[in-house]
Amino acid sequence: MQKLRQRLHKLERLSQFQPPPSSLELITDLALRSLSSEDLDILQALAKEQAADLPPRELSEPEVAACAAWETALATETQRMGLKSVAEGKVTTRQRR
């Protein structure tokens, strides 16, 4: 019986048994893939700062540019998905679940 449970647990983790990604997850994934490595590194560092609850500071030019690239990528992928805004993607995700 234990082996059967282990096999079932392994099967449940396979991608074909996972629910399909929501439109918001797809938008985010495609937007991240469209960014450069440098922008991703900068955004990751900013996210770590935010998670560490550091006091707000003024962003440098490269940081501002990386944030703008992220916003542009999100807007582009949102339009490709046929949505008007990222907020609309959040609403449709909530309705699906």
C-alpha cells in the first residue's frame, strides 16, 4: 500500500496532472521571458530589497529602466492575450478558480 501511495504522489506531481496556468500566469511568464538578463537581475535585486523590508530609496537610472521594461512587457503580453489590463487578468483568474 505504501508503494502505491508513493507512485500516486509521483504521478500527481507530473505536469500533465497539474491545472493549466491562468491567463495572468501566462502573461507574467511571457513578460519575464521577454526581458534581458540585466533587467531580470536588477528586478530580482529590487524584489529582494522589498522582501527584506528595507526603507524606500530613490531608484537609479538602470533600475528605473528595468521597471519600465517590465511594465512595457506586461502591457504587451496583456494585449496579446486579448485583455485590456493586467487587472482584468486578475479578475478572470479569480473567476476561473
